Amino acid sequence: MSEPLLFYALAVPAVVLLGLSKGGFAGLGALSLPMLALAISPVRAAAILLPILIVQDVVGVWAFRRDWDAAILGWMLPGAGIGILLGYVFAAQVSSAAVLALVGTISVLFGLYRLWSERRGTVAVAAQAPGWVGSLLGIASGFTSQIAHAGQPPFQVYVLPRRLPRDVLVGTTAIFFAAVNWAKVPAYWALGQFDRDTLGVAALLLPVAIASTFAGVWLVRRVSPERFYTAIYALMVLVGVKLIWDALG
């Protein structure tokens, strides 16, 4: 567990953001992997975060286990499985610089998309889009989740316009990504990303992960996070640009 000091300085807030995201502040966790990629390989960063995500999923699913939309999960989860497989094939064939560039690109696009949609106060997809659109966006969500734990944007494009009740939205999101994260485990294992040091670092960060997830569950029912979201998404754009610059340098 010989990560540089910069890694731990970034890892703690990154895991806190993951916890808040799992607790109900959907989208905040998308900054976590780009943050860690500033200090270590994005491939290793993704492997460290996956066990943490799986543990956090338990808290989120339990807290909102009674509130979820079966139709959305039925359309999107099969597509997500295909996307995870495509992401595995991609990661197995390209260099770490290409993965870094893709993580940066996803970060920039997600940040800009969220800033734009919040400015407009809407999401540019019809609320009654047919189920097959959900399946296609499920593929996109599975792919970006496999590469960068950033499956929220495609998922939100399909789900947010439906204006689900708050708890149903949070519960559906929690169950979807819990299933997706477990489905990613064989691919990460096949790529050789789960070594002893990786799992040791993940275990070291778990107390922060669990505490921040419970905090997210508590806060999501009590606060309005609009300004916080805006700052996070703007930071995502800046971090993504930095990652792309490093990949091309």
C-alpha cells in the first residue's frame, strides 16, 4: 500500500463524494475516479473504488429497498450487461493513456451536460421515451461504468425526465448500480486488477465510505444541494481537461 501522499489527500474526499452519491446525491461520485487519476493510474484507481462502491451499495439499497421502479430496471439492466462486456473488451485492448483520456473525456462531457441541464432546468429527452431507448442508454451506462465508474449520465438521461418521486428515484438508482457494480467484478478480476495492495487500500478507505454513505442518506432528505452540485460539476470539467492533457502529453 505504497500510494503517494497525494493519493490519500484525494482519496478521502473522493470516497466522501461516492458516499454522498450512494446516499442519494446522484452524480457526485462521478468526480471520484478522475480525482484519483490525478495521483495514480486510472485503471488502478477504478479497481480500488469498486469494492468500496459495492459496500456502499448495501447501505443505499437497504435504506431505499421499498422504493424502486421495476420497469426501468427491466429495460436498462440487460443493456448495462452488454455495456460492461464492451467496456471490458475496450480496457483489455488499449493503453493506460487511452483509458486516462477516456476518463477525462467522460468527466468533461458529464460535467458540461449537468451544468447545461441545470441551467435549462430540464433534461433533453422525452419523459415517455420507449423502453428500447432505456436499453440503449443502459448499454452506455454499463460501458462508462466499467471504464470509469461513471454510469450516471446515460442512466439519468432516461430516468430523470420521468420525474419519479424522490425516494423511488434514489431507490431505483441504488438497485441499478448495485447490480452493475457486482456485474463488473468478473471483468475486473479477468483484467488482473484485484491484487493484495489494491484490496488493502480499499479496505483502509471503507470506514470513510460507510460513514459518508449514511451521511448522504441523512442529508438527502434534509438539504437542497443546488450550489454544491454546480461547484462539483464545474470541478469535473477542470479535472477532466487536466486528465486529457496528461494523456496527450
